[in-house]
Amino acid sequence: MLKVHLSRSNPLFSMVLMGAGSLALAMGVATGCVSPQQFPDDSPEPTGGQGANNGEGAGTSKPPVVVETIDEAKALYFAVDGIFNATCGVGCHDGKGGQTEDLFLDAETPEGRYDRLKAQDGFIKKNWDESVLLVYPRTGATHPTQGSVHGGKNFDTLSDGTLETGLTEWLQAEASLIEAPANPLGAGTEPFTPVMGINAIYLEDIDPQLYGVTVTFMAEEEAGILYVSDLRVYTSNVTGVTVNIPKFAVYPPNKPAVLDRSFTGVKVDVGANETANIGIGSVILTQWEPDSLIAMFFESITPYTRPETGGGGCEAFESFSTGVGGAQSPQQLFRASCGGCHGNNNNNRAVSAIDMTGLTNNAPTGPEEACAQIRVRVSGDYANPANSLIFRNTNPAMQANHDFRFPNANDFNNFRTAVTTWIEAEADAAESAGQ
């Protein structure tokens, strides 16, 4: 359970029925299978949970840092922000040196960078020593999900341990605000900070069999309410998923956790290479406050294989592979902008989500297979191509927990124009075929 602010105990779960809402929102991903506590109405108040990992911090023999408030954890980040941004942000993770991936330091203020880091996948963890920020920037270490070796500065090559120590103490503080669970609500995530934009939850962190399967949603806060909308599940080319009774929990600072049950009775089977809305796709979380965290749980979530029905593939491949008026084709643009991750067999998560390896090899059927993979991500948005996750994830004006965004509006608009032409051709072909 999350220990927020000064309270070590967690009052009873109160449950609030939420109505439907609408929205627009970015990144906040969750890892692990930690669930908030649930207590019957007549049960005694719990006595509290565990603090941070009892191990020693990276590069230090001191006991882990434990704090009581979010403000204390923020202060520890602000203390290391200057050297962190100077060492890892400038010309690299701030995007100002031409890098377009992993831009978790691209905010202009320490407060903005703190929010971005809190929402980044794999950074804030109950087991703080497993944070990507600590395990990846070391000579020879590989990224836990991308499989790549860190190309920037590493702790063991810096002149002193100031950066590593500062980050370790901050991550320990954040971990100490997450309490161990009891009476779990089912498979779910650790509490996390949603980004006001596109959030993604990677389901292999709940069940390794669901590698590449992702739940996404938009989030927007206004006047004490968090609007969640466009709640979808995207499967991989390997497996589908059965989502059964999803639930959101809200952790307001220093107040009882609130469990939302708006999706009671909702169950959806989604085959491999498909996307689907979850229920009505939206919910209003009324107990939201600034600095709240949320978590997502499922009564059950399991792999699913849809019976074979034939079909699939691109219906308008010529539009995918041919540019208009001398402009680059969608095929060329996807290869140049997305192939480095989605066409890289060393990046298992990206390839499992959308396999574009066919754009980067010489196999005769490669581009057709890649086109079919990408079509899955846009087929649900034929009526409104601009709403496609492909555009929302890569738009430099939006927040998303996606590793790549176009460096400027001009490049993004050229990409969107060419790809929209192809999407519209696919929509026309699907309509003609009665799909």
C-alpha cells in the first residue's frame, strides 16, 4: 500500500461509483504486481506497511532513505536535478542534441522534469535498486526491456559518485512512500503518477505471457477530478488477452484510498494483432487531488487466442509504399522514424508491439507484413485518423510515455499527412469489402 505524507496507516477503502467521462492525456506507466489494500467495512484499521527495500543503496553503505511526505521526496530530487540534468539531459535526454528517444529530461524546469521522471516506465519502484535509472547507466549493462547497451555517460566512468548517490537517495525516498500490500484486488500495477497525456501500462509486468500487450488511456485533471478516456488494449503479434473487470484505485495524499468499480461486469477478449476499447472506454475518478497516485487492477487478465478466421493484411499496400507528389511514402517514413526500435530485434518490447522488421530487411514480403502490423494500430481510428495512437505517441506537442517523438512540428506534420492518406485508403478498402 502506498504510504502517503505523514500517515503510516491506511483507513478503510471507500468505494465510489463513477460515471462516464471524456478527456485528453501522457506517460505514467506502472510496473510489478503490487496491489492496494482492501479492507471490509467492519475490519479494524490496519497497522501500516513496510517501508523501502532494506538493502543498501547503490554506491553507499548507509541505510535506505525513508521519508514521510511527498514534499520530502521532491526535495531530494531537486537537490540532484542540477547535476542530473547537466550530465544526462543536456544534448541527450533533453532532446536538444538531436536525440528523439527517451526524452525524460526535456522539461524546462526541475518541477517539470520531476513529473516526467515520476511517470516514466521502470523508474520509480518499490524495489528501488531495480530502477532503470540505477541499473542501466553502467558499462556493459543492458536495458531491462530494450536489450540495448547504454550509449551515454555511465556511473563508473564519472569522476565521483555524487550523481549516483543523489539519484539513489531520491529513489529510496520515493520507494519508502509505497507500502507493501495485503488482501490484493487481483493482478495489477504498483501505484504510479499518471501523466496528463497518454499513459501506457505494459502487461508483461503483470504476466510475462502478455509480453508486448499494452493498456493505454488518456488522462486529464480538472477541479479535483481525473478524467480517464480512450481506454484501450493493444495486443502483440504473439498473443491476445482477456481483460476481466478492470478497476482503478486512487491514492489521494494523506487520505483513504478510493476504489472505482465502474467496469464491474466488463470482460473483453482481444485477439493477437488487434486493438479494442475496454468497456465504454472512459471513467471519472472524483477523488483525485494533486500529487495523487493511481493503480490499475484486474479481476483476472490472461492470454487469449482468437479462433482463426482468415483475412488480415493491408488492403491498400500501394498507398503505403508509394509517395504522393514526390513526397516520401509511409513505408519510407516508418522505416526512418520508427525502424530503429520497432525494426530492431534487440528491442523486444517495441517489436512485440509493432513488428516493423520487414521494413529493415530484404525479405520480399517484409514490407507487406510490416504494413499489416501497423494497420492494426490504425484500424480502430478509420473514422478519425488524427486520433490514432501512432500520431499521439509521436506528436512533439503531446506528452506520452513513448520513447520517440518527432523533433519538430514540421517533421511530424509531414509524417501525419502521408500516413493519413494511407489510413484513408485502408478505410475505403475496408468499407468496399464490407468490413
